[in-house]
Amino acid sequence: MRWINTFLPKISLLCFIGLINAGIVYADHPTLSLEKGSAGPITTISAVPLEQGRFGFSLQQQVIFNDELSDEELTSHSESEEEIHSTDSLFSTSLAGAYGLSDRLTLGFSLPHVSRQDIREAHHDDEEHDEDSQEGDEEHHDDEEEAVEKLGDSSGMGDLTVYGQYQFLEHSDNGSRAAFLFGIKAPTGSTHEHNAEGERFEAEHQPGSGSWDVLGGLAYSTHLSRAGFDANVLYTFANEGSQNSNLGDVFNYNVALSWRLRGNEKAAHEHARERAHEHGESSWDLILELNGDWREKVNVRGHSDNNAGGNIAYLSAGTRGLWGNGWSFSLSAGVPVVEDLNGIQSEPETRLLLGIRKGY
């Protein structure tokens, strides 16, 4: 299909503009998504494994726009002993793949590239600087201008997640399935990015964590005619990583409802649907999701950061189109409906997800 050859490069280019970190709530961390390259919800992890011998790849762009803290707000906290920072936006792109080792067991990976834009912090004066600042009004004015440190952008490869999904329950009469989720996040990401002042970014601003983390969870899926329901929970046990920092455990919880707007009436989770796409049939789904993300506070050298961690839940509406030869395209937009962040942080305003997938 000639239009696919024209359309695909444009989508790929858009996906790489930001050049998505799986699993490490900071408001400027991306949401976990383990994409198998098959039909189903966009962020919520389906309990449906790939058939034996089948595999797929996906590329997903995630963008989070924050309500960043103003310079005045940061300046007002410059005398505080705690570090306050603000991030304008997050661009995160993940390349993912999965393979059906058996009809019940799927193995996959997710490799992200993470970019945080316009990181700023409240400046903390040392005693020597405080003494110098008393020499004159001009120097005092300079101190006020330096009350906010503009650190610039942090960008680089994130940590690789390798995961498995084992379906332990299947009811053919109602289409219900349940699966175990398990995996490991390896410290492949960059941990030595430097800011605009030439200093190393703190661990929470680095693309990688420097830690080996373990993942475990459950997924459930069912369908009825044109409707589908998916839910999953996933917990990440974080360990100490770079700069003697532990970025904290993470608990992801997701629920998704999908509706077949056009195409085969079989639910989005039917393997027969994927085979239909191979023969040129197309379909169109509407998807509504609640995606939650709870994170522990960051711990640096035994001290907890009171301005990190918390709970965020996005309500997202999206759509997925599937056409012949195993191609699919998805788009989702979400806004936070639950924001319970610890301390003072940049609060997210909007999250956008854009994905393209190919199944074989």
C-alpha cells in the first residue's frame, strides 16, 4: 500500500523528535508501557499472550506537559534546606518488541530514550557566597538573579526492561484471561549527563537510574462482542543506583475499556483478528483508560527527598486503527484526575501518547 510507505516515515520522524523510560511519583517521569505490538489497550497491559512463534515491534512517543514552577516560586524556596526543582516537559520514546515463546508465555523488552526539558532549581547559597553578597547593592541584585539555577535539558538513553507474561487462566466461554507479569530493569541508561553549568545532573534528572530493579504483577482481560476490558497492576522494587540514590519503588495500576467502532465484531483480544489483518481487513477501536502511577520518595545517601514521589492517575481517551499486513496506529490524550504529589513539584497538565506497531 503506497500510502503506508509515505505515512510511516512521517510518523517515525515525529516519534523521534523528543528522542520513554519504563518503570522508574515524580511528575516528570514517564508512564510504564510494555507493548507487545498486538491489538488491545494502549497503556494498560493485556493478559493476552502472543501466539507461539509470532512477534511484534512498536515505537511509542510519550509527551508530558507540566505546569512548571515560576522563577518567583523557586526563589521563594531558595532559603529552604530542601531542594526544589521544576521541569517544563518530558519527551520519552520507547522501542519495544515481544515474541510468543509458547501460546501461554510471551517474552519482550522495552528500551527508552528520555528527554527532560528546561530543568530549573532553587539556588542554595553557601556561607562564603552569603558574605560576599553583603558587599553592595549591585552584588545583592546579582544574588537575586542567581536565586534560580537554569540547568537546561537532560537527554539520553534510558534503562532496558526485559519482561515476561505467563497466562495461567483462560475461560473460552466468556473470553476471560489472567496472566502473571515479571521482569527486570537493567541499568543500561545514561547516568552522567551534565547540565548547562557543566555539572553532573542529580540522579533523579538522569535518563538512567543505575540500578537493577525487579518487576512483578498481574493482568486480566475479558471481552464480550464489540466490548473489551483490561486491567493490570505492576510493582517495581527499586534498588540503589547511581550517586548513592534510590529512586523509589513504583506501583502502576491500569484499567481500560475498548469498543469496536468498525470492523470485525470479534473482540480486540482475539488472535483471529490479527490474522484477519494479515489478509487486508481493517478495524477501528475507541479506548478509555485510567492509568495510575504511585512512587516512593527518592532516597539520596540515606535521606528522603520530601519533594518527590506521590500518586498520579490519568484519565485518557484514545483510538487505535489496524489495517492489513499487521500494521496498527494509536493515539491517546490524558489529563490527571488524581494528583497527590509530595511536597512541591511541577504538576502535570496533559499527557499525549502516539504509537505505531507491526506484528508478524
